[in-house]
Amino acid sequence: MRLQCTVPGCPRPAINDRLCTTHYTRRGRSGRLDLLPKLSPVERFWQHTDKNGPTPASHPEYGNCWISDLGLAGNAGSGYPAIKVAGRQVKAHRYAVEQASGSALNAADVVLHTCDVPRCVRNDEAGTYAVGERLLPRWGHLAIGTAADNIADAIAKRRGRRVGHDQRGARNGHARLSEAAVRTIRARCLGGETQTAVARDYGVSSRTVNAIMRGALWRSVR
């Protein structure tokens, strides 16, 4: 007759040391047999947030960034971390705004990063963020606007402006970094930070940061 796992309430058969495969493996990995309490999405969100991030070049008056190390949403090329909530993937910066505002975002709502750091989820201070003549509701480094607001903000920061046929740096419509961010990246790397750590904060690859430092990318920015 096969023995049953000795953990109370476990119906599985014992495989090794009077424990089932699940409990035997769990004991080996964590030294404990009981299930660790399942974290809520909010708890998981903050468990993966570093509130000691860098002070951004763009709007440093709002304080330093809070960097999320959650996995990237969908295609890793998006640069935005995401968290799973009720079976669906939500981008971390949108989740941060929903937690701060207390209401769900509409599909048409666009969350702008005042800091231009895709991994930033700082959502503490309530205020406003000016884009042209519009004042957008803001929490920390995140503001709620429209796609048009996002484009206007990008143009104001020289992150997406097209001038004639000059498509260098921030004038390239596909650029994900602002000129201020590129200067900060250079300063941080020259200050001794690793290119990998800086790349993670800005949601780009370490290869991109290396190319910036070598002058292969963003050569027009001084």
C-alpha cells in the first residue's frame, strides 16, 4: 500500500521522505512546507518597485523616479513593465495611476511620463502637468491625457519633432528617448553606473546605452 504525504490535508502519495513531490520540492527550495501567502496585485506591484531611482533630467522638481522591475508588457520592445491583474496584463504605469486616482482608466486615456523614464511608476503627489495650454491631472511622475497630449508633450521635449528631412536623435518619430534623457544616461555612465543598470531604468537595451556612449547613437546631442 502506498503511503500518503504526511503534510496535513495533502491527499497526494508520498514519494520521498514521507512527502509528496510538491512538498518535498518546496521543502528543498524554501525550507518550509506550508504555502507562502499569495500576494495581492497591489502587494506584488510595490514588492517590485524601487523608490530610490534616479532623479530625471525632465522635471526633476517632481523628485526621483520609482523604478518597477516587473517583466515587460507583451513584446519586450515596448519598454513598459506590466502586472497581471484578474487574468489580464496591465502596464505598470497605468496601474499606478489607477491606484492613485481610485478609478479605472478608459481605453482612450494615455498616461504620460513627465520624467521620460518608461519604468517609472511614481504616483504619490497629486497635482497637475501642463501640456501646452492644457493642465492634466498628475500623480507623481504620471499624468492622464490623450494621444494628442502625448504627441504635444513629445514635441515640446523634442522627442518626436520632424524638422525638414533632419531625422536625427529626438527628431526621429520612433525615438523613445528624449535629448535630456540621453544626456542623463551619459552622465550616469560616466559617473560609474553600469550600462545595464542605466538601460533597465530607461526601458532600453544595454546595447543601446553602449551605442550612446560610443557615439554610434544620438551623436547630435551634446
